Amino acid sequence: ARIATHPVVAFALFNIIFSVWHIPALYHASVTNQGLHIAEHLIFMAAGTLMWWPLASNMPELPRLSYPLRVVYLFLLSIAQLILFAPITFSREPIYKWYVDAPRIWHISPLLDQQMGGIIMKMGGGLLFLTLIIVLFFRWFGEEEKRGQAEAAQRDPDSYRLSDGPGLEETPL
């Protein structure tokens, strides 16, 4: 479990698995074979669990990353997905035959449908990662501020009082 949830391993496994399943032949096989399609999604869920582990673990045996490393991890995840989403978005012809042969909804071309899919996947993931980076940054800042207040209170307990107000408690992210 330590190896599988190590940030480098989890990062690589998630991105490799997600990218390999988007190879046109494998993608076509998964959408034409129900059993393979189910296996694909179970593998996605397992890889996703591993990918999120370094960010959200509550187990001391498999600890989550520090705040700065979580921010870097999320940033790198958003960059790594460009390898997959750029070809889907900027291709000059449809990549997936399944969608070329599919009935047209809203009368858009298979190429435009594919390009919109690439944009939606990248923008959706990008917004999620950006939001999480912002939340982590402010939690990190709040934790550092509390640490600074505690250190100041230890140096001079009579002139400095820690706030009793609500703080940014550490919760999994």
C-alpha cells in the first residue's frame, strides 16, 4: 500500500491508466464490450482512489502530503492531463470511430463533439484542481498563522493571546 499510494507512483498510475484507456482501439473495445467497459471504470475508480490518497489520507501509516507538496501535486496533475486532452481537443479529424458512427445530437459534427469533450474534460478538471489549490493554500496559510501565534504566545504569554474564534481546522483534502 505504501508503494501504490506514494505520490509519484499514484500520479503515474492514474495518468498512464487514464491515457491508455483513451487509445482509440482500446476505447472502441471498451464501448463495444460491456464487460470490458465495466472493467475500465473499475480500474478508473481504483486509479482515482490511489491518485487522491496523497491528498486526503487519514491514515498515519499512509500519510497525506504536506500543504506545499499537495499544491504542487495538484498543479502537476492539471499539467499532466494536457498530454491527453490536447490531442483530443486540437485534432483535425475525429479520433474515435464510435462517435463518428453515433447518431448526431444537436446536429454538431463528430469532430466538434470530440473537441468540446476535450475542452470540457480539461476545463472541468482544471477548475476542480484550481479550486482545491486555492483551498489548500488558505488552509496552509491559516495553519502557519496559528503556528506563529502559538510561538509568539510561548515567547511572551502575558502580552499575546491566541484567538478563541473558529479556525481552519485540518480536514482531509
